[in-house]
Amino acid sequence: MVPAAMSWPPPHSTLLFHGEIVGKPKTAGSKRAGAVRSTKAPNPHTGKPDGKKHAIPVPARDGGTTVRTFVSDSSDEAGKTWRADIQRAVRVMREEAEGVAAAAQKVYEDPLALEVVFFRPRNKGDYDSGGRVKDGALAYPVTRPDGTKLVRAFEDALSAIIWKDDSYIVSLRWDKRLISRDLAPSVEFRLWKLPATVGDHRLAELNLEQATLSV
């Protein structure tokens, strides 16, 4: 079967909510896995036991007993603050769209489509003495940070809070854009729900067909 032509948003999608979050977007850091192990494990810096527990790369094969494992990223405090800002803002947006009681019930466990646009103000050097953008100024923000890393930070912030897991995002569109230096950096997003089963998809098609015939 040949897949349907790509379109945006995907067919039979239902817009759940959308909004804007003001603030300078931050990327997610590199993932790091580790484990806090028993005192049998040597100090990873000296290679000698010192009676303390240490976070060392996993899997470890030194015979120590794993106490707990963890996954963290290397982003700085600003990155953590940015993700917390996303969480707070999106919770409010969902409550406004669905009501406080409905939004508090559960995270989405449906196929989702996500659109995210990151806006970054132009640098002062992009303007001439008259305040007009120079012809030689960049049309798009091709400099770092990478768009995919910005998206990952956005997804990670809302995983297990708005959607059960990032894997439920089956369709994704993102953009980086430059805006006037007088505007604040921000991110705008839209979130759609898609049919979960083949039957749901067929029902959506039927409803659309009936609505078209009734016009």
C-alpha cells in the first residue's frame, strides 16, 4: 500500500491546544547514564576503594552491588529552568483548553503531531544606521543551537507530564526563525491528536464524508 501524501497537519487530526512561551530556548544536554554503586567499587578517579559510593558508567563489571541507576543530561541550570518554564506554561494552556479537572486526569496516550517554532531576535549588527535590516544579514538562524536539540529539550520537558512518552509523537514539524531585535525570544507550538486505531481513522473519514455531503 502506498502511503498517503504528506500534509500538515496530518489528516483527521484534532487540535488539542497551542500557545507561546516567552524566554530564550535552551537545548537539552548530552545524555549520561550511570549508577551509584557499593563501597566495593573503587573511586573512578583514583582507581582505589575509599569507602564512599561513586557514580560510575554502567554497565560496571567490578562486582559491586548497584544501589540505584540514573539518567541525566549535561545541560546547565539555565536549561533546567527553561524546561521548568515550559512545564508550567503548558500546564496552564492545557487547563484553559480542557478545564482544570480534565487536564489533571492523565497524560495523553494517543498518537500526537507536534509543531514547534523557535524565535530568536536579530543581532544589533543586522541593522544599518537607519534601523533597516541589511541585505547581507542572515535570512534564517543557521547558527547554533541546533533545532533538533531545541526540540528534544521541549519534548523532554513535557514527557510524562503532557504525553506519556516522546514515542507518542508520530509527526513533527519544527522551524527556527529570526525576529525583530525589539521582540523577546520565544517558542510557539501546536499539539494535535491523531486517530489511535484503524477503526478510529475510518470513523474520522466517515464523519468527514458525511459533513461534506450535508453542506
